[in-house]
Amino acid sequence: MDHRTDSTSAASSNGARTTTSSAAPRRGMPGDGRVPLAPHPDRLLPPEPERRAIARRLYEGVRDLPLISPHGHVDPRLLAEDRPFPDPASLLVTPDHYVTRLLHADGVGLPELGLRDQDGAEPAEPREVWRAFCSRWHLFLGTASRQWLEAELHEVLGVAVQPSADTADELFDELTARLRQPEFRPRALYESFGIAVLATTDDPADDLRHHRALAEDPSWSGRVVPTFRPDRYLDATAADWARALDDLAAASGIDTGDYAGLVGALEARREFFRARGATATDHSAPDARMAFLDPAEAAALFDRVRSGGATGDEAVLLSQQLLGEMARMSSEDGMVLALHTGSRRNHHPDTRRRFGPDTGHDIPVRAEFTRALQPMLERFGTHPRFRTVLFTLDETAFSRELAPLAGFYPAVYLGAPWWFLDAPRAMHRFRDAVTETAGFYRSAGFIDDTRGFCSIPARHDTARRVDAAHLAGLVAEHVLAEDDAAQVIRDLNDRQPRTAFRL
Amino acid sequence: MDHRTDSTSAASSNGARTTTSSAAPRRGMPGDGRVPLAPHPDRLLPPEPERRAIARRLYEGVRDLPLISPHGHVDPRLLAEDRPFPDPASLLVTPDHYVTRLLHADGVGLPELGLRDQDGAEPAEPREVWRAFCSRWHLFLGTASRQWLEAELHEVLGVAVQPSADTADELFDELTARLRQPEFRPRALYESFGIAVLATTDDPADDLRHHRALAEDPSWSGRVVPTFRPDRYLDATAADWARALDDLAAASGIDTGDYAGLVGALEARREFFRARGATATDHSAPDARMAFLDPAEAAALFDRVRSGGATGDEAVLLSQQLLGEMARMSSEDGMVLALHTGSRRNHHPDTRRRFGPDTGHDIPVRAEFTRALQPMLERFGTHPRFRTVLFTLDETAFSRELAPLAGFYPAVYLGAPWWFLDAPRAMHRFRDAVTETAGFYRSAGFIDDTRGFCSIPARHDTARRVDAAHLAGLVAEHVLAEDDAAQVIRDLNDRQPRTAFRL
Amino acid sequence: MDHRTDSTSAASSNGARTTTSSAAPRRGMPGDGRVPLAPHPDRLLPPEPERRAIARRLYEGVRDLPLISPHGHVDPRLLAEDRPFPDPASLLVTPDHYVTRLLHADGVGLPELGLRDQDGAEPAEPREVWRAFCSRWHLFLGTASRQWLEAELHEVLGVAVQPSADTADELFDELTARLRQPEFRPRALYESFGIAVLATTDDPADDLRHHRALAEDPSWSGRVVPTFRPDRYLDATAADWARALDDLAAASGIDTGDYAGLVGALEARREFFRARGATATDHSAPDARMAFLDPAEAAALFDRVRSGGATGDEAVLLSQQLLGEMARMSSEDGMVLALHTGSRRNHHPDTRRRFGPDTGHDIPVRAEFTRALQPMLERFGTHPRFRTVLFTLDETAFSRELAPLAGFYPAVYLGAPWWFLDAPRAMHRFRDAVTETAGFYRSAGFIDDTRGFCSIPARHDTARRVDAAHLAGLVAEHVLAEDDAAQVIRDLNDRQPRTAFRL
């Protein structure tokens, strides 16, 4: 049922006068389900003629630059195996918790979106999932996901009509057929996207076989590097931490039964990752605190936690100590420490239990960096080999803490607006909040952070448009000269991410 | 004395050079006190010609839609009795703490504004109050109150000249006479405002006689529904809590001397309110935390607090437990739980003691929702009958917590920017902060929250203009198609508040 | 080495395609180092023609108004002695931690910027410092410092070419010569800047000899007043507090060995400052909490802390008690209490140890005012002689706490956006955040807070441009009439700072 019909009848049943908007033609109504999908060439650029002209020139200067993707969640197997994507629902809906969460909020159960339920409900067929998505396309109006999906559908997948209840089946068939064509297989898309380097996110116990396969494949010329993501091994509060340590011991061949062993195993795996091209480690932690205990104290703490005899606070302290070790190792091996903090993961336990993690209910909390990072920055903030990129889900930290920190410490780079903030207006707010304090040259550039391989060009393109729009505003207000702005936007898309992530 | 004369002489006495602004004509000076009051038809719409044209069309599409008012503080007696308003000061100044607080900040004592002082100072006569207000009209420049007052004065009350020291008496006489005319009595205004439904805010012990009188009056065709606001009974930390329980017992005929009795009495009163048309409960709490103790624990806690033998923390816990009961009851009876948290009430105790509550010194504090609401949402966040609308005075929660919560939980709707945030720029910030994460369809639409009956159309009109302006910006940047925007703004003014509040 | 060359070669070495931006001419490249420096006359004004026209008129109305500087860090000796500035590095780079911190973040050591290192590294020669600065001029793009520096260089110092590696030496020579000319000595500049009153920041033990010298110099007609800044004496947690009390005893001739003595000494020094023209006290504190113990309790607390037998919490409480005494004294002697809170000073201990305080690593933390200030405002918020100006580094407090407080309490004025927030976009956010709640007439106007004497006119000019731009937006949206806006901007630059600071 179309939601707008719903709305009108609800209004009438309550005796309200109804007025028809006659000024603008309406579309997306039943019977008018074929609305063209054609993203505007000037989308996200400022509408005033002078500013738009400047923004166009700035955007043109970077539109076709190679994509540098220092952080994301593309599975390297995708490229190693290069199998076709099966259908649009499995490509665009089911695996993308940005998309499923808004459908879920509208009352659609996750099994109806193709997720497997531990309690036994069968996941819907892809065609049904696609129908559920297309008929609720209006839910995404104004969201970042809508921007990306429109660009993916139109520019990557060649779709010319908006999703709707009326077009769902036709689009499903059209896309399923198209995805079988050779030019829509992952490697062909990688080439066509113009990716210069793609960093994946990998478990330290991973054997990186797909990275090796790509590196050893003479027919493949792309650059795909792993990222060391040791959350499982550092989070001593988690129920499966002991098992994680066993996995790490198996992967490294080092006994992780004491603190020195765990540290040694992590060091060994970092070295293994570096040999496969990794330049960074990536960390999700509740907050940014790190501890720097002396070795004997750390070893005793480890023993207490490992034996199950520790308090919750001690387990938290051990986790902070292990994150501190990562900073110390980075200062030695030069791997960039990317820090993503501030998400309360799995807010709805029943959904977690039935459908697993990353199902749309990780909710941000307030962030604090000034005090949390002080012990680490006291040690490594001016260390010549150490480098960290800081991300936040709490945008109040941008002007208050992150820009001032990055404006002093040579080791600190400002991560791009991330996750819920990875959207045009939030990107503008980020630049507004940090630039006056830290300039442009403490920024690590854009990361796409995506699980949707086909969204990579759309996400980078959005960021480039927003930067062009933002810089055009400064040029029009005579804060920047246009040629300085042209250099800045190039640097934000090339020099800055390469420098910040040592790519 | 005119404040600007003041300023100039102060400047001179300190030896500063004084420069006269010659570019712009000056007004509001002594001797030039008759400045036209004529709100611009395009006010609050974007000034750029293209955007303004779009915004005008969007605004035209909703300008005359019926007003849905799911939350406010209009006294139902006003409509039941339909007596004329006595004079402009009693209508527009004395009862409106938005207005009195800015006059107070300028050094005007509350008795001079018509408030009764427990210490005995006589309240000023309405004409004196009106003069104090008119001569300080410049204090309101740029505030939301000024927007509303200009629209009320001009569009509702037919005033054509700006308030000033020079026009105060003439306006007082003109308005006092006009308010006696039949078309300015409350029911006539209600009709002319185009109100579809008006929710009041009522004490659970209230017998709702005015609602009944309206419902049983064959000459009245409006829809006025009560809202269940049980703060007095849930706040176990308050000095008058025991007396409140007695009042509730009297109203419900149920002994509130134990926990089960209190819960039963609240349930009975909710049922009574529903029978009179109520669809929602409304709650002011210091923060959003709720507790879910087991029944025996809750009963014992109640007994300790009731007997005076509990700690302050226990009283807080009991209050949270009672708010949790409200959520549980909502999941059973379907009343929408509207949550207004984050105000430190009665910041200045002496003003509270002398002049009562709601006298302009409730000051917001930081808000937290992610952790506070987790226990409740774990239980009811996906419950099919449960629905909650979340309001905040801390706008940092919009992007960080509220939009992500509403973007996953079907039970959660985003309340409109409220109280200090109920103003054009804050509304823009709200949309900027939430839309990219939650779209438009998790928004509960506008609430006017007013104590000023005549401000209702002005407040809704302001919200519609701001939404039109905001959407026009997105259309001009090609983020939304104009016909999608036209549908969105209609939905925000009709479907969304009806759905969120079950009206 | 030019950073852009660096960037391009980094890109190439990683195999990325390189694209040359041909649309915009490039400058700042090696071999093209002579780029004109000519700040645009309409800089910071809105680019849309209608808005710009309004903004120009508003700006014209205040551009040449005398400068009122109620808070800053100019050394009064500068004017008393009137010696020439030695060279551009010593004037513009070395003493300005806004400038040195961004260079430090880019990897330049503080000795290379002319700072003296306790560990013995020799500070670089001024010419070398100037070269380091000029060759990194791009780091400041988009920052407030760049705006100020461009205006200082061009409008105060007559420079016509952008700093760059290529122009560094020529600019150094040109500026060094110019600074020796009589019209570039401090008093001549003071006259040419159009300063009406300049408040310095002074230690209570200071004998104010330079203020006296100026006051007694018949050839000097400026107005330079001291400000009472007693941080050293109020911070009972500091290692040098005991020594500070001795200094105060020496300056006041009052024994500070007990609480009454300390209070009496502070009162005596306030009186001394008032006799030299001071109208305000200024306070940097970690947060805004104040305590109001009874005298016996305070005396006992003092004794415990002074004797070294107190806990850390007790020392904090004593500090809060002493700040509370400042509020009490202000209510008696009428000195305005300016409160600057929320900075975590000296974040990097090694830099503090080697180079001293104010070296770029004071980092803001979250601020809270509603609860912190309640005890003080309960006592003095409506007191007729008490006045306070509140500053914050946490902009979330603007709409949430500060505007509501200033919108009720006659004693509370809103301080200008300060330090990291003292920049065009942050100023716009400040006005957006506070005006709808508190109007314009609770604002204390602009403070320049500068350590750079020559930046005073640039900073005030930036603030005037931003206010003009902001008000023009409101006029164009028909929220304000233009003549009201013209009056508001005059008041913000004259009446408001004079009233708030009693100047």
C-alpha cells in the first residue's frame, strides 16, 4: 500500500480539510509508478549561479582523480574470486545495515529483508526483499543512502527509472540479468571505478589468502591491501576473548597464555600484515582511553582477567592497556593507528541474538578525546614514526577537541565524518567545525567505510561534490582564492589520505 | 528612556568618537514611534530568487492545511467557557514566560509584568505591563517570540503599527476594545485558526469537566482531546509527592498506599482519559532513564520511599520505575508516550518561591538517550503497540543519538525541536542533523507547545515556512525532486503527527 | 620543499593517474612565488548580490567605529615604552601560539620557530623563523589566523605580496625596515587603529607601573585600563600556590597566612586596580563551579590546604570557594566578573616543561554551566550590582545553557565566541545558536583576546564583517528590518561591550 494514500485517508477520517497541492506535479503515486531516475549533474553543488560555477570548476578538477580508499569493509574474496553478484536485493539491500535499518524502523521485519533468523523464520526470497525496498523508496528521501543508491543504480548499474512498487519486478529482472554480464563482475567494476588503492579490514588471525591470491595473479593489476583490525583480541571484556586468544595463538604459533605472549603474537601478526602491504591498524573501541601500565603490572592484570578472577573494571583496564600497546607498536613499526570510537554496539539484544551484529542498532554515545588521549599523546604525540587518525560519531568533538588536538600534535590527523555523519550536510558541518582551527592540511581526506562495493564511486563522488561546494562558498566569500581552493581539493583527494594512511 | 539614546550618551561620556550610520534610515527613535507592522509575505523563505520560488510553491501547498496540535498548554476552560480575553498584556505578556524572561533579563521585575509576588508586591496594572513590554520591543529582535508576536498582532489581532513607547497606549486601547468583539472570543478564533485537533495537557486527577462540556455541547464542533501528564505522581523525589498520591486516590477511588494501588490508580485514570479522547501521555523528567524492577522489589522500594525511610537515590530509582511502568502501560493500551526531558526546573529558587513555576528560569542540561533508553527499548522498541516521541533541549543529541534510534526502532519518533529550539534557525539545524540519518518519515511533525492560544497559527505557520525553506534548499541542490518535496511537506503537516500521536 | 610538489610525486610513486587541474590557474608553485596579497574589500560578506548589498551597508555603518577592547593580552609596557617592533617573525610568529601550533603540527619544532628550549636547543634566528612560516603559508588556508594575518600584513604593514618560500627574504627585509619607521611604533599604531579603550590582563600583585606611566604622560591620550586576573591566587591545587600567596602578601602588605588575610589582600588589590581604571576581573578556571562555604568552614579548609594536609578534592573546593568570593566581591564593588572556563591547559607536559605555557596545546573539554553556576546565580543572578560575562570553548553550551541563562538573569551576559571559536563560521554559529533565545541585547559584543597587538583592527574588522553578513541574512529573510539591523550592529560594537564590561 502506498504510504501517501494511507496518509490522505487518515486525514479524511479525522475530519480535516484536505487540500491538494496543485503547484507541483506529483509522482510516485499508484498508476504513475514510472518516474525517471536521473541524478542531476550539478547535485550537491550550491544553487547560486556564481557559487555553482566555482564549485563546478573545483569539482571538475578532481572528478576523475583515482579513488583512494584507506578504510572500508569490502571482502577481498569478492575480487579474488570475481564471481558475479546474484541479484539486486543481495547486492544492495540485505547486506547494507544503513538500508535495512530504515526499512526495519518502518515496521519491516529483518527476515523480510533477507536476514537469517536464529529463531527460525525463513528469510524472504530476494525478489520479495526487493519489492519491500522499492515500495518504501520514499523512506530514504533526504538520506545519504538515497544519494548513493541513486548514483549506484544510475551510473554503475544503468537503471533509468525510480524504484517503486510498480517498477520493482521490472527492475529486479533487469538488474539480475545485467549483473551476469562480464562488465558487472567485481574486477571489471574495480577497474571502471578508477580505484588507485583499496584497503580492506581484516582479522589478525586471517591468513590473507585472498590478498595473496590477488598479489600473485598476473592478470590483476589493482592494489588491495589489508588492514589489521584486532578488536577481538583487545577487548578483554568480551565473552569470547579467551577463544580469540586461542585463535591468535594458532595463527601466530605463539602461546598467548601470558601477557608477553599475547603482545608478541600481535607484533608477529602486524609484521605478517605489513608484508602483505598493510599500512594501518583499525580499532573500534567504546572510547579513546588507553592505559600504559608497567610490564609487571600489565602481566599480573592479564593473568587475573584470563583466569576469570578480575572485576569488570579490570577487564576494561586491560583492554585499554592493549590499545595502548597498539600505539606503542605503531610508534615502532609505523603502522597508522585509525581509531573509531563512540558506538554503543548492539543496542537491541534480541536483534543481536537472532540476526547477528551489524544489523542497524549500533547507536552513538557522547565522545571525549582531550582527557582520554592525553596519556597516549604525552608519549607519542610528537613521535616521528607515530601517526593516528581520529574518527568520531559525536560531532561536538570536531571543533571542541579534535581540531585543537590535530592543530598541535604532528601525529594526529582528523578522520573524515564517519558512519551517520558520512553525508553531505554533516560533511559541511565537519569542514565548518574544523577548518578555522586546523586548516585543511590536518585532514586525512575521505574514507568510504563501505560494505557495498558498488557504492564506492558514489561515496567518493559525493565527498568530492561536497568539498567543491564547501570550498566554492569560501571562494565566493573571498576567504580563499580559487586557485588555492583548486589545490586544496586536489590535496584532500590525494596527498592527504596518502600521507595520513602512509599509502 | 530609549535604550539607544542611552547607548550614545554612554559612548560620548567615554570619549569615543561617534559615527552616525547614514546609509540606513533609522526608526524606533523617540519622535518616530509609528513604524508600520507588516510581516513580509515571504518571511523566513530563502532570499535567492530560485530557491524562494521553490519555497513559495512548497509553502503554498501546506499554508492552509488544518492545524494538528498534538501537544500544548491551552487551558480547555478557555474554550469551554468562551469568555473574552481582557486586554493585550494579560493575553500576550504576563502568562508567557518566553516574553517575561527577556524583560526580566533587562532588569524589569516580575511584578512590573503583572505577576503576583508571594512577598506582597502588587502586580502592575495591565496598561503598565503593556508599556513595559512595548518600550522594550527591540529586546525581542531576532527571537522566535518576536516572529510569533508580530504575526499574532498583525494577522490575528489586526495591528498595523509596531509596539513602542510611543504607541503603547494607543495599542492597548485598540486591542482591549477589539478583544471584546465576538470574533475575537476563543471559540471564534479556534474556528478561524483552522485547527483540526488540539491536545491539551492535563493532570490525571482532573475530572476533565471542560473536555466533557465541549464534547456535550451541540454548538461546538471542534476536537479537543486531553493528554495524560502524570509528573506529580511519578516524581517520588518531590516534597508534595505524598499529597499527590492522596489526590490520585481521591480521583480514582483506589488506595494508593502501596505500589500495586498506585499502579492500578494510574491505569484507571489512563482509561478514563482514553474514554475522553486522549491518545497520548506526556512526561517531563530530568532525564530519560527508566527502571524495570521486579514487582516485589518495586513494592518494597515504594514502601521505603513512602515511609520516608529511603535515600535520595532510592527516590530517584522509584521515579524511574514509575516512568518504566508508563512505558509498559503504553505497550498495553496504545497511548503514545511523549518524553520531554533535560530541563533543570526553577533554577532561581527565590523566583520560584515568590512567583511560582514556569516563570522563565527552567534551564536545559546535557541530555543522554542511548544508554538511558536502552532498558526500555530492549523491552518495547519493537513492540507493535508501543510508540514514543522523543524531545530534547540538547540539540547535540539530534544527530548523535535520536536520529540513529529513530532510524532503527519502529516505536521511536523524533519530536520536533522544542522550547528554546522551537525557532527558525534551530529548526533548520534539526532537519540538517536528523534527515540524513533518519529521513523525513521518522519525524513526528510539529508541535506548538504553547501557552498562548493566539500564537498557535503563527507557530505552525513559522514551522511550515521553515520546512518549505529547508526543502527548497534540498530541491535547489538536486537532492530532492520538487514533487517529492511537496509530498514530504504535506506529510510532515498531516500524516506524520497523526501517525506519531495516533490522532 | 613545496608541499604540492611533494604531493604530486607521492601520487606518482604509487602509480595513481595524475590529472592536472586546467580550469583554474595555479599559484604558489615554485617559480611563481610572487602572488599578490590583496584582501578583497567584500571578504566575509555573503556572495548573493542582494544580501551582499545589505551587508555592505550594515558594515559601512560600523566599519570606522572606535574599537572597544574589553579583554586581551597586550602588554601595557609596549605602549608605555613605545619601542619599535624588531622584525616580522618576532612580531607575528614566535609569540602567537595560534600560528606556532599549526607549524608545529606540520613537524616544525618550536625552537625553529624562535622559542627558547629549557633543554638547551638554541632558538632559530628570526629570519629562519620567518622562512619556516612563509614556506608553510598554505597550512593557514581557511583558518582565522590567515584572515587576520592577511589583513595585518596588507592593511597595517603595507605588504602587497603573499608570503611564500620565494618571498620570505624580501618580506623579512621590507618589514624589518618598515617596523623601524615612527608610524609603526606601538603608540602610533594605537592611534591609527582607532582604539577607544583597551583593557589589559594583569596580575593582582602587579604594581601597574606601565598603566600609571601612561596615565601620567601628558603626550598620551589613549585609554588603557588594567584587568584583575587572580588565577594564581585562586588555584589552590597549583604547585606554586603558596608562593603566589607570599607574592600577594608582599604586594598588598596584608598577611595571607589565613583565609581572612587572603580575602582581605584580594579585596585590597581589587581596590588598587579600580583606582587605576579597572572595571573587570578575569578568570580562567577548569569549570564554572563556585562554592559558598560559611566563613569558619572556609577558614578551616584554607588551613588544611595551606598546611599541605588536604586532599586533592579539598584543594579543588577551596579554589571554587575563592572563585565564589570573587563573585561576592563583584556584587559589592561592581567589577564585572569575566569567566573563561573549559580549557585543559598544557596537554603535552614535555612541551610545557621545555617551552613554558601558552605554547599551543591547551585543549578544550566539555563545559557545563547550568548546574555549575546555580549556587552563584541563586545568590547574585538578580543582584543589581553584580554582572558576569560567560565565555565557552564548548559551543554546545551556547543554545543549551548560555542563551537560556542570559535570557533570564539580568546579571548574565553572553561572551563572544572565544579562542578556537573566534572565527567567521564559529561566529555565525554563535549568533544562530543564541539569538533566537536571547536576542541581541544579552550579548557582550566582541573581544579580541589577542596577544598580537597588530591583529587588533583585523580581529574587530572580521567580527564586524561577520555580524554584517549574519544580520544581512536575517534582513534578506525578512526576519529583521534593515534599519533595526543597522541599529543592532551599532549596539553590538558600542553599547553592548560598554554596558557588559562597565566601560
